[in-house]
Amino acid sequence: VTRLDVANLTRGGRDAVELDASAVKKTKPWEYAVRFLFGGLVSAAVGLVSHRWGPAVAGLFAAFPAVLPATVTLVRLHDGRESAAEDSRGASFGAVGLVVFALVVHARAEQWPAWLVLAWAAVTWLAVALALWALALRLHHHPPAPRHPAPRS
Amino acid sequence: MWSELVVRFIAGGLVVMAFSAVAEVLRPKSLAGLFGAAPSVALVTLSLGFLHHGPTFVAKEASTMALGAVAMLAYAMASLWLVRTERVPAWLGTLGSLAAWFLTAFGLKGAS
């Protein structure tokens, strides 16, 4: 029974991970423009903050939610409240990963070459975020109801 | 300084757009949500920090970035709660979540 259930899950249950390449085209050009603008403006603003108030304050804003306001609003517009809530929940796992990202950079910045520090930190971000996401999925997943054998006629 | 700002603007825009394109194609949506808190602005900021100011500067930035990231967690949780609350319009949800970020970030920085 367990093997069957695993097979069912991997074959495309509700929570199976999927790539939907057509979604890129579904997103309108202006929505990408909005994200570009948000990301660009926040990054430039962090530069100004860094000039004016130094690295400690700039560091805070390096973790400013640049895209989240736009994506949550757009998801809510496209797919409704429940999807926007799921989007926010996912972002909270990403945020925990971001804490680890920052700690890795802090610990290694003065020891490793720059590219390796940033690459390694990015990998740990993804690993932590994915692990939390998978864990939450497992905890929230109610075990499937026992299947009764079909009555024989 | 202006040229640096232009570089930041373009690099930040591109990285954010790249991360959201990845988020767009991923299903289910909660997995896509991870990328809403991707280190996009962080990668641009820290790369330029290494380039212009060196590793000691970046280590300092990263130590407060950890506090900013905790604030990002507060943002996401506030957003989750507000989006589910009936009668809260989208703009108010965003505003409330941003308030959560600022309060947490500067609260933690003040306390540390």
C-alpha cells in the first residue's frame, strides 16, 4: 500500500513539484517591468543608504522585501487570497534561508574569495528554504484515508 | 557615485526579474513563494560591497543583514495573516507587512 501511495504522489499529486514553462509567457510584460523597477529601485536605494549611513544600515536593507509586495499582490489578483497566503508562507521559509545566507557571508567573507562566499551562501539559502518547505509539507499532509477494497459482486 | 547607482539599478532589476521568472514557473505556489525571499538585492549589494569596499565591509553588512532577514520573516508572517483576514484590502496588507519589516529590523538593530 505504501509503495502504491508513493507512486501516486510522484506521479503528480496536488503537492508534486512541477515546472510550467508556459507561465513565463502568461505573465504580462508590464508585470516583469514592475519587478525590474522594484528590484532596481531598492538596490539603488541600498547604495544611497550605504553612502549616507554606512554598512550596518545598508546591511539591514539588503534583506528588504523588494519583490514580495509586488508578487503577493499579483498572485492575489491572479489566483485569489488562498494562493497569496501560500505565497507568503513560502516566503517565510525563504526568509529563514536568508538568515542563514547572511550568517554564512558574515562567517566567511574575510576567509574565502568573494565569488565562493556568495555562491556557497546562495546554495545554503536554497537548501534551507527547500528543506523547511518539504518539512512543512510533510507535517501539514494528512495521511490518506484507508482505501477499502472494492466490493466484489 | 551616479554610475554606481545606475549599475545597482540595472543589476538589481535583472537579478530580481530572474528570480521571479524562476518563481513563476514553479508549482505549487508555496514553493514559488520561497523565491519571494530570495537573496536578490543581497547578492547585488554584497557583490558591489566586495568590489568597492572589501571583505571587512561585507562581513559588517552581512551581520546586520541577518537582522533584516529576521524582519523579512516577520513581513512574510504578517502578510500571511493579513491576506487571510477578510475585509483587509491588498494595499493595506502590503502596508501592514512593510510596517512589520521596519519595526522588526530597526527594533532588532536598536537592541543589538
